[in-house]
Amino acid sequence: MQINKDKQTPGHTISVLVENRAGVLARISGLFSARGYNIDSLSVGTTDDPQISRMTIVVRGDEQVLEQVCKQLNKLIDVIKVVDYLETPHIERNLALIKVAADKATRSELIQICDIFRAKIVDVSVESIIIEMTGDNEKIGALAKMLRPFGIKEVCQTGVVAMARGAKGISIQEERKPA
């Protein structure tokens, strides 16, 4: 299911706390494109403070160059904190909606597959069902592989979101740059 299937270069999951202002996303994505890196996944949302957004970016590339990118991100005025999760134990999740061809004959088998993967059926029509799946990219990919023989009609995925395990993390109050 991942767009970039290059398994030789590990994906770097980076969380960035930023001021919630117009143009911040463009400046950050521009920093990656200026260095020739394609962003595999990008997810942005406000935090518990509506003036702060959290971006989760997955990008593949050499560790040294990505270290430089992180340093450049930290120099941007609207950036509060940058964390590369490469060597940090963390949880990653992605949400996928998958529309699959379904009729009376195949619907019960599709329900069983959904149960095995702990996926939810969120819509049913005469000719299709829509399945909601939350998990890591491998789990979503495994579900998609099981659904292909039935006929996948459409797929929509969010970007990856990530959070450090345990007490480690990004605290907005502790990380805010002085004004």
C-alpha cells in the first residue's frame, strides 16, 4: 500500500511541531523538495493548542542528509520542535478506506476477512462495501492483498501519525520557543 516500496532505504518518520499559520506547510515541504526528497507520507493536524499544529512526515533517504534537513527545519521561524523517530521506539498508525466489490455471494467472506484484521465495514451498497482499517502500513498492505481477488474499486489513505512510546514525546508547553 505504500507509495514508495524501496525497502533498502529506511523511512524516516519525523514529527514537527509548528505554529499554526498560513504558508508553514509550503515552506516545510519546499525544504524537502529543494533537496530532492519525495515525502512518502504527510499528516498535519492541530494539537490540543489550536495555535500549534503537529506534522508527521515520512521520507526516505540517507541519514546524514536527513539530519541536515532536520537541522534546517529547526531553523525555520515557525518550527517549535523536530523529532526524528528513526532510533526512538514509537507507534505509527495510518487509516485506510478501501472500497471493494461485493455481492451476496462474497459479502460473508469479506466480513470474515474484516474480522480477522479487526477492520470495520463502514458502508454497504448492492455492489460494494467500504472497509475502514487502522494500523501500520504493513497491516493495511496485508489486508489489501487479501481484498484484491474480490476487486478493489478505490483506496484512500491518511498519512502516518506517530508518537513516541512511554514518557518520551513532544510536550507543547516544554518545547515552545521563547517569543
